[in-house]
Amino acid sequence: MNILVINAGSSSLKYQLLNPETQQVLAKGLCERIGIDGKFTYKPEGKQAVKEADVAMPTHNEAIKAVLDALVDKDNGVIGSMKEIDAVGHRVVHGGEKFAKSVLITGEVMAAIEECNPLAPLHNPANIIGIKACQALMPDTPMVAVFDTAFHQTMPAEAYMYALPYEYYEKDKVRRYGFHGTSHKYVTQQAAAMLGKPLEELKLISCHLGNGSSIAAVDGGKSVDTSMGFTPLAGLPMGTRCGDIDAGILQYLMNKYGMDIDKMLNVLNKKSGVEGLSCVSSDFRDLETAAEKGDQKAALAQKKFAYEVRKYVGAYAAAMGGVDAVIFTAGVGENDKTIRSMVCKGLEYMGLKVDEAANDVRGKETVISAADSKVKVLLIPTNEELMIAIDTAALAK
Ligand code: ADP
């Protein structure tokens, strides 16, 4: 079964054609600068060719058309015709409280996704445009929506409610939703396989540390708490996002500098996090290089990040009444042994010990805890595309 996975943003679109049964990726790539001039990248697996071309993409329709043309291309294509695409899986950021699972897309589902637009005004409209563009070109192919928020719909009310007047939840749907659900779901399933135990019997803490970062407490395969909130701005400090701060700071800074709320949020989303703190970069590789050269602020940013991750690990172990394994995934989690080591230092009291030799690894499934560590520490590369394809195939069958 071949599944086309689409992750549409407002001006870009990532795609991957893969077989979820064999886990084989047939081709993948990226459409960028949609609505501007259009840049197309296509990489068929197993072939040398990487095609990068300027393709006019006034809308997402031309972008999808370029993807389909490339997939069936005589020379560099990977399938004979579009009929060999059995279904399309779309990443959708926000499913609100309506979607606790992936769903086959119908007219009703589209309307419900649109209703979630106010909750993710930057992301959901772009996801919807991607779905409509695919539907226009592939009217007979089943399409599935896979939501970033769905996995966290199992959280209990004490985890998802904010201590605000209840009416804001009832009338306005203000609550913790959480994101990166597809990734947390995938790595916790993989963890169970690595540990050789049923997921239902495991208490896991999944640390998705990338440009955007979130942590999830997963008890028996169900998300019971997560660090991102109503929006992806909450929780950990990230590349450029501040994470949790005292809301009183907003009033103080807005008054002092005459900023309106849009300017303020721009600072919190795009100029804060480890970039804001270090005055160096949002990229953890740059932080490490600068810290090694003696840059104090870069070192502080690394420390702050690791400290906050460590606090969540402790908090979620308390929330679940124990923890069997801590998982590191995404760009930083998979590649940055320094951060992994910094996070875990000081957690020996709860029976968590890293084997530094085993931790000297990048991007492959590895147990990085010491043999006598009661709590296992796992590096598991995430694969959101595969998770989307698996859900899509199951629903399209
Ligand atoms: P996104 O949230 O955009 O999906 P990723 O999960 O791809 O982000 O993570 C990107 C981040 O991963 C980069 O900003 C960088 O900080 C970090 N990263 C990538 N490679 C390395 C590496 N070798 N060492 C440390 N950090 C890395």
C-alpha cells in the first residue's frame, strides 16, 4: 500500500510517498515559496537524482501537481500512475476536542477542522488548503486527517484545565491541548517494542526536543499530561519560543515599551527561547560551539534548557507515580549528547543513570542508560510521516 503523506504550511509543503507495511520510503521532498515564486525539491529513494527546480506555484494546487508529476515521471518517478497512490494522509495541527483520533476526511470532517481554525490560525487554514488541493487533483483517493493534538485528548481534566474562570473553557474552549502528538505516540510505541513490554504496562516520559519542544507523560500508552498548552508557546523554552513565563511580564513590558499584543507575542514566539537568552542562535549546535569558546550566555541557555527538561521529567514521574523509561527524540534529542547528559545529571536519585559511552550516539535507536539504571533512557528517532501513513492505511482499508 502506498501512502502519500502531506504536511502543508502556509507557503511550504512537505511530502513523502511511503509504504507503511514495509516502511519503505519511495520518494520525498519539499515545495517552498508557494505563492511567491516556487521552489521544488524531489528525492526518489535509492536513486541518486535529487531534483531541485523553480516551478511556478501561485497556489498549493500547482505544488501538489508538481509532486504528482514527479512521482509518475518517466525517468525519476517511483510509481507508474497516480492509481498506485492508495490514500493520502494529511497532517493537521489542531483537532480541538472534536478529534481524539485520526479520521477519514468527509465534508463534515472538513467543516469540523475549519471550526478549529481560531485555535490554530497560522496552521489549520494552511492544512485545509493542502487537503483541498489534493482533493481537486485526486477526487477518488481516500484522504485521512492526522492531528497533532489527538493523542493528548486522553489527558484528565486536572491536567488540561487552566485555573481560569470556568466559562473560558465552556464558552471559549480555553484549555491545554498539547501538540507533537504524532511524534509522542510513535516514539512511545517504539519504546515498548525496544523494552519488550506491552505499552499498556509502561509509564513513559517522551521528550520531543527540536526547534519546538514538548514533553509528554504517557501512562499505559495514553497521554496523561504534556508541556505545550492552549498553543505551542507553552512549556519548555525552545529555539525561539519562551515557554512558560509569568503572564504579568506581558503587562509590564507592554506598558513600558508601548508594545501591542501582536508585538509582544512576536517577541515571545520569535525572539525568545535559547536564541533570546544566548544572544547567539536558536540552533543547539551553535550554542555548543559558542559555549565551548567560553560564551557565558550560550552556556546559560544550554543549562536553562536542560534544567527545564529535567524539572518536567521529575514532575511527570510524580504525576504518573513512577517512570519506566525516558525517551529523547527530535533534532536536539536525537543528536545532542551534551543536552541529554545535562538533562539526566541529577536524576540518579530516582534510579536514572546514563552510560556516557552509550550516549555518544546520534540518530539511531539506542538504550543510553547504564545497565544498572532502574529507569531506562532511550534515544528513539521520531518518524511522524510513518505514523501518519500507518493511521492513514488503517482508515483507508
Ligand atoms: P523542528 O521543530 O523544526 O521539527 P527538529 O526536530 O528538526 O525541529 O530540530 C531542529 C533542531 O535540532 C535544530 O534547530 C538544532 O538545534 C538541533 N540539531 C540538529 N542537529 C543537531 C546536532 N547535531 N547537534 C545538536 N543539535 C542539533
